[in-house]
Amino acid sequence: MVDVKYGVFPNVRLGWEATKLTVQESERLGYDSVLLADHLMGKRPILECWTTLSALSSLTTRIRLGTMVLCNSYRNPALLAKMAATLDNTSAGRVELGLGAGWKQEEYVGYGYEFPTPATRVRQLEEALIVMEKLWTESPASFEGKYFKIIQAFCEPKPIQKPRIPVTVGGTGEKLMLKLVAKHADRSNWWVCPKEIFTRRIRILDEYCSRLRKRPRIEKSATSLVNIADSQEQLSRNLKEFYRAEEPDKPYEEWLKQISNRMISGTPEQCLEQLHRLTDMGATYFMVRPIDLPRTEGLRLFAEKIVGRQI
């Protein structure tokens, strides 16, 4: 049996009122965390995640607040370290920092950011993680790399959490990214995917961990869409409503095939079986987005039947 934690991955494209409702209900239902995506633009309006987290911290008392994941390119890492330390203080030590190398080129172009090669973005991410670690643990802190530097910098007050704010790194590149995760992260994260891909990534990550760090393993988390209901009829209705809300540019059957690999779906018992297969592969933290949001039926049913249970 495995003790599993559950975070909620709200859909910040639904607006402030829906996001606030999702987060407050998630806290009431006993979820461990809420984690917001970091995007600047898309087909529909979208909330900026860091500003939203600051507002949510004053509306909650227990649930942990984080990102899944921040784009490293959008914020200077020294300033980000200061922002995270401040929010950790104002939220009584509830911050979870998720960070990634960035990928959405249209956002980079639209907002005037340079869009480096994937390898460069990963190297920038590594330097950013070093900068933040130093600012959270040293006073003053200095670092000079190829992309970022700090000179006798102070980050006071330090985060409440010790030795630092927990860091999740999202990314799947097997040569550069997973090696970075092994060196610098407390937790890895990627979307649920077919078994052969999931197990290969975990094997490679564990090999890097064994070679590069004192402790051999780090926590593995997986993000998933969730379609949960007590009947097949409601499951089908949820999917069709989600399809219409997403406004995809492809036929329903093609869309359904594409998202099925990123989804846990079925009755509570069937969802538990799918989660059990993932925990058998090494995952112990799940970031879930019920597809019927902003309705809370799926959020509630998942909490009542699954959250808090050993798998």
C-alpha cells in the first residue's frame, strides 16, 4: 500500500470566480494542493498564475499553493525567488514552486521574449534553479553563470519552509531535462502517458538520481485530466461537454483518442485501478483536473471516493 497525495490543477481559463470556487472547494474536500498553469495567452482569456496565487493565499488557510509549471523564461530568477519567498511568508509556508524550461513559442513571440533552442532553455533553467537556491539559503548570495548572475544579493525574509521551498521540475527530455531534475528538484512531474513511456522515464530519472545525488530517488508526480462519475451515461456527457468547451479543431473521435492517454476515466473503482497501476510504476503524487469544471461534481466524487485512501 502506498500513501498518495493529490493536488488539483484548476482551469484558469475559466476566470477568477470559477478558479476561486475550485480552490476553496478543493481545500474543503481535503486535497493537498492546488497548482496553477503558467500561460500568458491562448484561444480564451487566461489568468496570470502568480497574481492569482497571491489572491488565493488570502482566501485559504491549509491547502498548499503552487504552480504546474512556471515558464522559466518569463521571470528573472532572482525576482522569482523573492516573489516565492514573500508568498511563502504571507501564506504561512504553503508555497509549492513548479518550474519548467518553457515551450509555447507563440507566447514568447507575442510577449516579446526571445525563444532559444530547447537545449539553451534547459541550461537557463538549471542556472535559474541555482540562483533561487542561493537566494533562499544564503545572505548575501552571489552567482555568475552564462545566462544569470547575482552579486551580493539579499532575499529577506527567507522562506518559512526549510531548507527551502519545495521545487518541482516539469519536463521529459531524457538527456538534459531528466538529468537536471535529478540534480535540482524535490519532485518530478509530467502528464500521464502510456506505461512503456512512463516506466522508461522513471527508470532513467532513477539512474540519474543514483549517479548525481546523495539520496537515490525523488518524488514522482503525474498530472492528469479526470473524468469520474457513477454511470457510463454521465461519463459520456462529461466528455462531450468538455469537447465543446475546448473548441478543438478536430473531429470528436480523433480528439478523444488524443486525450485518452492524458486522462484517468471511469467509475471511482475504475479510477482507483488506473491510479494503482501508476503507483506501481512509482508515482506518489497526482495533480488532477476534473473535466467537468467549473461544476464540482467530479471534484467532490474524486475526493470522497479516492483522496485519503491508500492505494
